[in-house]
Amino acid sequence: MISHLDRWFPPAGPCAFCGHADKRHRLWDALLGNFRAGESVADIASCYGLSYEAVQAVIYERPYQRSRWRRSAVPVNMAIEAGYSGA
């Protein structure tokens, strides 16, 4: 399911804080939180030193957070371009 995100975020082992099998969830949660708070994809990418495409992929896929985007009436790319925060 998330193997295509390995392109930007190589597997990094288990999380030392919560024991989750994949510690990348901490970064992904932070990226999604910033997006929900209204930051633009470009600003988030710059802040974390990531490419625009990497941040956009996480926002689109919402790894480990599957509810709203998949059923949203707003196509994700349009929402990102329009600056929709997902809140």
C-alpha cells in the first residue's frame, strides 16, 4: 500500500516512541498536520527539506489515516492547488 512512498521516504524501522512497525508515520503525521493547519504544500516542503512531489504524495495518500480524502467530493490535486487545508 505505501511502497510507492518509499521513493521519497525509505523504510526506517520501528517507532521508538509508540512501537508502530514503521517510524515514518511521525513525519507523515507532521506533514499532514501542517497541511490541515493551512500551510501550502510548497511551504511544508521547504520547511522539511522535501520535494513538492513528496509532500503532495503524503497528502494524497494519507498513510495510516484513511477516512476523508478517499470519499471526498473534492479531487485531491484540485484541493492542493486551491490551498484547501483538509480541515
